[in-house]
Amino acid sequence: MGRMIPLLLAAFFFMSSGLQAEDASRNSTAEDEAARELAAIQGIWIRTVTTDQGEFTITKDHAGHTTSLVITDAGGNVVEEKHSKFELNIDGPVRIFTFSDNVFVVGPNRGRVAPAPQSYIYRVVGDTFYEFRGLLTDQNEPINVITWKRAKE
């Protein structure tokens, strides 16, 4: 029995260090995946919307963990501009984009701050960014898909 304890301790040490290495590898892979996702959404994304008031271009720029969103009319005049912070969450194959601290700097809502976070599922395929809104269980909004195209540099 006296020799068993050191052997059991050695076995436990090797097993636990193997599990720690496996956890570190998983964390590194998750960090790499998060970095790839963040890199994939960086840059300028554009979409056009036509309403009763005319055609508008919406441009959003993801830089680091912040977004600037500008809406311009057909004449190129800025109708609204806002800035927010965002974070990305990866849960298996599901990507969740959460933005908060939405500050309106131009337009009728100028000065308004919407601090509460809002989330949607997203996916980037090539030069297309898809927002899937209304799919998360805590949302009480209609399901909607918004498509953005990456701006040509």
C-alpha cells in the first residue's frame, strides 16, 4: 500500500496535466475562432433601403469592437448617425452579435442613448453579412433577415 500512493499520485498528476493541456488547447482554439470571427466582420458594410420617403443608403463600419452606422439619403445627406459597442458570442455553429451603448449623434434622435444590449444571430459568407433578427427566444420582434454587402476598397 505504501508504494501505491506515490503511483496513484503520479497517475493523477499526469491525468490532470493532460486535462489541463486539453482545456488550454480548447481555449486556444476558441480564442482563435473568436479572433477569426472578429476579423471577418471588420470593415465597411453597405445596404440600400427604399421607403415612401425615398432611397437611403445605410453604411456601417465595424472597427475593433465599435460600430458607426450612417444613413444617407439619395442626395448624400446624412439623415442619421449612431455609434455603439459590440461583442461577438460563439455557441457552436451559432454566432451572436450583441451591441450596446447606442449613441445617436446626428438626426432626429440626436443625443439619445440606448444603453440596453440588443442581439441578433449573424453569419458572414464571403462579402455578405447576414443579420437574422427576431430568432432569439427573448426577443419580441418579427423575424427579419437583413443583408449587407462589403464595401469595395
